[in-house]
Amino acid sequence: MINLLFKNAKLCIALALMLMLNVFLYLKLDSTQAKLEKSQSDLNLALGVNNELVKITQELKIRHEQELKALFHANTQKNQILSFIVKMCKKVILFY
């Protein structure tokens, strides 16, 4: 009879240890799941910010190209005017 109780006690201790291990692993899994969800949330936020920065960068690139074209045309017109002034000055000098 004592031998049977001793075997049952060992079984109960083993079951209690297994239950404790299961609870520990469940809590660990829950903690890991929470960390994963936070990491995914942070990643989605970072991707959103990155996409917005890409959009802003593309807009700035287009604006920069437009400004370069405007400066090129303004410089071309300036050079044409300067060329015209130089020609007129030469004619005035030759006339006198």
C-alpha cells in the first residue's frame, strides 16, 4: 500500500512539474508574441515613414529639375542679351 502511494506521489510530482513547465512556456510564448507584435508595429511605422520620405524625395527631385531648367533658360537668355549688348557696343565703337 505504501509503495502504491509512493508511486502516486512521484506521478503527482511529475505532473505538477510538467504543469509548471507548461505554464512557464505559455507565459514565455505570450511574452514573445507581444514582442513580435510590437516589432511588427514598429516596422510598419518605419515603413510608413520611409514611404513618405520616398514620396517627398521624389517631389523634391522633380522640383529641383524644374528649377535647373528655369535657371538654364534664364542663363541662356542672359547670354543672348549680353551677346546683343556686346555687338551693339562694337557697332557704337566702330561708328565713332
